[in-house]
Amino acid sequence: MAANTLAHRKLRAPAEQRRGLYRVYIAVLCGQFVLTSGHLNLPVDAETSNLLQRGAQVAFLLAAIILGLALDWYGKRQLALNYAALSVLAVIAYCFCGAFWTDDPAAVLSTTLLLAVSTFSAFICERHIGLLGTLRLMRTACLALCLASVLLVALVPSFAISDSYFWKGAWLGVFVAKNGLGYAASYLVALSGMMLLFCRKTRTDIFSLLLGLSVCIGADSRGALLVALSVLLFLVLLRARIIGSIAIVLIAVAYLALLILFNSGIIVSIEGDYLQVGDLSIHLNRTDIWSYAMSLFLERPWLGYGLGAGWEGERADIFYNRFGWVLDNFHSGYIRALVELGLLGAILIFIGLGITLLRAIRTYHASRGNSLPALATAYVTMFLASNVTETYLLRSTDVKQFVFTIVALSIWRQYEVRHLLPRKASRKAQPPAAQIA
């Protein structure tokens, strides 16, 4: 009997160690999600704050990789590549090649290397906690950031509410800029809506949805609020199972209508750097960035400046001398892809995004009620919409790109299981003459 008890303890010890290691892994991932949600407003100068946050992001990223590999070792699991992983590797290889034609190879190599490490961590994360676990973890991180921001607004309004000219009265919370808080709240709204419509309904999801909408309004982030409401509408259509080619056409028509409204002068008009809506004038910083970015694209249209090198050196100085201010991104993931990767790299990226969205929708229609393809489709739509006015695409130190990589890997894996593997099996089952025919 004593021998049986000893043997049972020996068998139970590795399982308990693995559970403890898994809890630590989840805690580290949650910390990584919080740190990579945007520029946090630390009580130090801007340069030191950026350096501290970047160092913490890299530290948590490496810790997550080490813990994930340790879980693989305990579980005796091996890494296996699929079509999605090979496609991501092709994009990263193209980004590395940008060091040969850029004028800042150090920036290209460092940015691409960090993207490769982040992608490898996402590959490990997708295998251990899966799609649903990742989305729930991201919702928890966004909820924590929004709650902390609301507390700061209530307790320390001088620190958490902007008094600048353009953002007067807008909530900043724990972030440096209002769009950081706005999009954290926007993703909280979308993720809570996903859980309410396709998973078990809980009070936390309802509270998170209402809190996210309130924070979007408080942050005065119109783009984030529009994206959140659009994704909620998309989720309702998805729940009604009418999303397909018709919905894609409707979304495209809606975007064309917005472009017509913004350029026709009938309902709204653009005058210089301001958007005129009735008697209200809204400063459009993004129009300055986009017009300058497209002029950069026309200078190097085919191969671009290299990933991470588009906003470096004299190009940032020229923009500052022309407009009097400067940012470190293009405020559009798609424009960034055009400028930094060129037309060839951007086409590669856009084809991958389109195939991922179409396969997510097709997998959802074939799933017959499975919630995971619906969640994946909704997140891809959210990510694509938010990249119209923000730069999250190919941003290695941002949780939205990290989670998108996980979602894309999950979508392609489900597509392989449901469509590609059955085709291969049926071909192998056929006689040689039928295969040749």
C-alpha cells in the first residue's frame, strides 16, 4: 500500500507542477497584455516612461516564451507548423529583407526581430490557452485598464483628464493619449459583446459592455466609439447568421458612403486642417499625416522604406518643420504597410488579411452553431476596422496585433481541419486511376 501511495505521489507531482506553471504563465500573459495596450502615463518624463515600458514589454514577452516552452516540455508536446504559420514566416522574411534597401537597417532589423519574437510567443500561446482563453484574457486586461482609468478620473482628475487645446476635457486615464483609452474601451465593448452573444452570459460581461461604452464617450474618441458600435452591429448580424458576401458588400458600400460624405461637401466639408460640421470645427491631425505619408509612398512605391524605418531621421524632421508637431506612427495600419513595406509587401499583407477574413466567415457558416469561428470572425473584423485610423498592424509591442496573430492561426487551423484535411483523406482513399483523372 505504501508503494502504491508513493507511486501515486510521483505521478501527481508533475501534473501539479504543470498546473502551477500554467497559472504563472497566465499571470505573465495578463501583465503583457496590460503593458502592450498603449502608451501608459507613468509619473516620469516621456523618454524615461517610454524606455521603462518598452523594457517591461520585452521582459514579459521573453518570460511568456520561456514559460510556454517549459509547459511544452512538461507536456512532451512538439511544435508543428501549419499554413498560417508558414504565411506569417513569409511576411517576416520579407520584412527582414527590407534591411537591404532601407536607409536605416538597424531600425528595420530591431523592429522585425521583435515582431518575430512576438509572433513566436503568439504561436505558443495559441496552443496553450486557445482562442477563447486569449479573448477572455484580453477582455480582463481591457477591463482592468478601464477600471483603473475611471478611478483615476474620479480621484485625480488633474492627472487623468486632459487640459490640452485639442483634447480639452477628454479622459486619459492611465494612458498618455485619449485614443489609447478609447480603443482599450472599444475592444472591451467588442469582446464583451462577443461573450454575451456567443458564450455564457454573465454580469461581468454586461458590466464590461456598459463600462466600455461610457469610457469611449468620456475619452471623446469618436473613431473608437464608431468601431465599437459597428462591431456590435456586425455581431448581431453574425448571430442572425446572415453574414456572408452580402454583408461584405454592405460594409464596402458603407465605407464608400463615408468617403463620399467626407469629400462631397454636402453634409460635411474639409477646410484646411479642420472638419466643418455645421458650426463645429474639428482639427484633423490625421489628414496631415496621411497626405505626408502618401507623398513618402510615391517616392519609394515598390519596396518601401523598411519596417520601422518609415518615420525615422529626416522624414520626421521634415514633417515637424512643415506642421509643427510629429508622431511616431501613421495613424493607419494600411498606410504604414504601403509606406514601409512598399506595394509588393502591402499586397502580400492585404491578400493574407482578406483570405483570413473570408476563411473565418466560411468556417463559421460550416460550424453549425460553434461559437469559436464566430468569435474569430468578429475579432478579425474589429482589427481590420480599427486599423483604418490607428496603427496596430505589424506592431510587435501591441496586444491587438498579438491577439490577431493568435486568432489568424486558430482560423487557419480550423479551416485545415474542416476543409483541407478531409480533402486529402478523400484523395488518399480514391484508387490511383481516379486520382490521376
